[in-house]
Amino acid sequence: MTSPSIRPLRRTLLKLALALSILPIAGLAPASAGEAKPDAIRIGSTAPGHLKFILYRHKKLLEDEFSKEGIKIELTTFDGGSAATVALGSGALDFTYIGNNPSLRLAATGADVKLIGLSSWNRSNETQIVVKPDSPIRKIEDLKGKKVAYLSGTVRHSTFAKALKAAGLSIGDVESLNLGIESSGPALARGDVDAIVESTGPVQKLVEEGQARVIFDAGVSGSPEWAVPHLISVNGDFARKYPQIVARLLAVDVAAARWADANPEETIAIFVKETGNSDMAVRATYPNGKFYQDPEITDAAVRALQGEEAFMADAGLLKGKVDYRTWIDRSFYEAAIKRLAASN
């Protein structure tokens, strides 16, 4: 007989298993009658959202887990990670699925936030630099003195700085414009900027439409060390008030990560539909049908974050210093894994 204490997540996973025939049934205990629970769980990601965030939205996974307890799920996208970190630090958000650069900057301020998992860690760096098809610009060195658009404080900003350094240049050698793809794409077409630094999906769409040409692909020409995990963070006050809720959310996260790798074609189709990226671009981002969504914070992941922090500090992209002992909290992931295993 199934215990009432494990039904919500069990329903979440069973829905996926029945629909796509892969997930084992597993679950975490819902909040008991005497346990505090929030009215809503508010999660932010950079638009259009990280993969598991998109799966949450498309498959209603968190609603399946928490709605029976009257807990609403609010999923919000932001143009950049900086705005999302402000919301997380202030308590306007409870969780974020965003890049490492904004997460590290927030942690370095000593904000009351905890790193509880990895949103993803794709070892193939997704940053590309594109110009107009007829541009005379052919390589990184040709960008000296040119107008280059990218969102400041993002992973792309950091990767661009690394690429310039490898070519003997610096950020100061280009004219930087703080623009997201919605503005930078049209600006490139008009000739208002000379180049765009963006992630693979958006720029590949421009390339396929004949509006851009790639001059640098960090996944091909960049150093493997440039690929640093994207992160899942929680507001510290929320984590202290609702530790079981945090663990249960991570259990859904783990299940979604496993489901993605087990169902690559369905996952790609969902990602294409939700982001508007082309099928070709998504397959280039996730080669061999692997999505690198495991949230476990490994020692290798921490070393990668420490290396990124050092680079950001040297490049003037970060103020303060991250205290990894207080910032990282693996207990929620460990609780999620133990209870998932026990329920199988």
C-alpha cells in the first residue's frame, strides 16, 4: 500500500513514466499538517529558461508535486541573470536557474543565498560570436575598435573576455554595448553593431536565416576550462523556513534530468517548441542526446566555479570574494537522493 506521505512526487514521476515510458516511481514526503509551507514557490531563469525550467513549465512537473497542498508555482524569466539575482537576494524569488557569473557576483556580496545544485554543466561552451554575412571581420583580432553587443555580466561576457585575452586583446579594446539578442539581432542587421556575442541557439537561428556568420565558436575554438556550471540557488530565508520543500523540488529536478537523458528526441522537441530555436541549433548545443542536467555539486564543479571567480576578479567583473563553505549547501540534494532511493 502506498503511503500518503510519498504521493505528490510519485504522481509527478508517474505522469512522465506513463507518457514517455521511462521514469521509475519515486517520491519525497509532502509537508505534514504541522509543517510550515509557502503559499507559492517562485522560480526565475534567464529567458527563455534553462532546460529543466522549461520542462517544469511544459510538463507542469512542479504543479503536479505541490498543487495538492495549495502551493502555487510561479515561473518567471528575465532578460539577464543580474536582474534575477537581485530578485533572489531581495526575497522576491525563492529559486534561480541561471548562469555562473551572476550567481558568483551575488555570492561574493555575502547575500543570504545558497548554492544547492547545478542547473546544467555542458562541457561544450555555448558562446558564439557572429557578424553580418558580408562583414570584413574574419577573426577575433578584427574586433579591435569595433562595436560588439552582449549582455553585461553574463557567461557570454566572461567567455568573450577570455577569447579576447587569448587573442592578445581585452574588453577595453572593443566598444561594448549592453544588449540582449532581441535588440542586438536587429542592431546587427541595421549595421548599428559590428558583432554579437550570444549563446548557440539564438545566433544559429540568425545564421540559418542568412543574417549572420560565425567568426568564433567557443565550443570549438575555446578552452575546455571555459565551460563552467550553470547554477540552482535558493534564498537563504526560504531554505531555513521550508527545508523539505527545497529537497522535494530538487527531487523533481533530479527526475527531470534523468528523464531528459532517457528521452532525447522528446526533450529536443520540447526545447525547440519552447525556445523558438531551430532543431539543428539545439542538437548542436546538446550533442549525442546528452543534456548534462545532473544537479549534483561535485568537487570538479566547485573547482570550475573557483577558477571562474578568479578570472572574473582579474577581469574586473566581480567585487568581493565568495565563501564557498557558507555558500554551498549539499544537504538538500543529499536528502532528495536518499528519499528517492528509499521510495523506489
